[in-house]
Amino acid sequence: MPTTESADSDQLFVLTAVLLTPAQFPSVLGDDYPEVCAGLGLAPYAEGYGLVLGQDGTGARWTVATEDVSLVACAVAAWDCGMDYDLSPGEDSIVAALPGWPLALAVSAPGVPRPHDPEPSECGRAPLAPPDADGWGPAQRRLGADEIALQWASWRARIEDADVTFAEPGEERHQGVRRVLAEARGYVANPPPPGRVRSSFAAGGARTLRVDGPGWSMVARTDDLAFVLLDDKPGQVHPVGRGPELPRLLAALDALAARPA
């Protein structure tokens, strides 16, 4: 778990941190990297940021954006392995100190008051807050796609051949899926904003793709099928079979995707 510093009203007690780069960012916050940056009031700096979430000595929530992406990446990797890591970005690397948290946290710093937003006089802007988790919408759709990517084997095991649609024109059983595939093909000809298409490691030499667009998300493996989620179909997951076209589309998307360093 992240470590904290000694009590001091000006000290940030670090609770967690996340990367904000074109290849890796909290999907819940937006469909692409520039959109997420805009929501946080940050410029879409090509090298990205690290976001450090914590509390000050009064318990107020703060999010610190740092240009020291490598430092944050090392801290996150250490914590994922169960190791301690004292994350303290240098002042010269800090781009902004933003009130509030953009993500929901279930932890708090020991020895300070309960988490709360800073007083308006300290902020200069409205505090950040996690996206509304009630009801189906873009945030829930993107979180659903993330969950499928994380639990691919489990989701894949649920699919029967009869449940699968195909990528060839005229064969989709759902108009929304047809629109998603058409827009994904359009990305190949006209690359979308950074982060709309992301590629990460998968077993067996394959890649996992996360592709987003207005009102839809797709998660796929380059050696397998794809799953589509739609804003206008709450909670539904639409499998898309490989057929002759999907492998070509996934290969082309992977070629233009942002990849973690």
C-alpha cells in the first residue's frame, strides 16, 4: 500500500496514484486521452502525467498532477507487488494541485480527519468528483469494457456460437454493432484522438485492444473475437465473431494503437 508522511497541514498523505498517458488512463473518465485531460483542466501533454491522490493534514482531498511519469509508474508497480514505495514527486515536476478526487477511493489516511473537499477559498475551481455510478451511461459502459478485458477468459467462456454476430456488412443482428464496426474502420483511415485505441499485452503473443467512440466501447483480442457495449443498450454485451473481416480490422487497429512504454 502507498505510504504516508508525518502529520503536517501542508503535507500530502498519499493514498494511491494512477497513470494518465495516451496509452494508459482511467477509462471511466473519458473515451480518449485529450477528453480526460480536458475534464481535469490539464493540457494533453504527449508524455502524459502521473496523478497522485491523497489528503492534506486537515483531511481535504487533493489530486496532484506530476510530469514525473516514471516515478509514478515505479510506485504503482511496487504497490501492485505488495511493496512499500514512498511516492514524493519533486516540486519542480508538479503541474497542478487539483481539489477533490476524480476517482472513488475506499481508503483514507490514518490520523487525519475524514476525507472531504477543500474549502472553496482554497480551491479556485470546483472540486473533482468521480463520475456518477448510478444508472447506465458512458462511465459504466467504459468500466464494463475494462472488466471484460480483465476477465477475458471468464467472459469468453460464456459465449456460444449462436450468440455471436459477425463483422461482415449485412450480417450483424444489431444495428448498433454495425455502427460501431463502421466507426472503428473509419479510425484506420482517419486516426482518432490519442487513447481512443489502446493495445496491451495478452497471453499467447496476442494483444488486447480497447477501442472507444461516441456512445460505444469495444474490447477485443487480436487472436479472438470482440465484445461491444453501447450506451443505448444498458448492461448488454454484444459478441462479434471473427469471420474473414474482423481479424483484418483488429490488426489494423493494433497497428495504430497507443501502447504502454
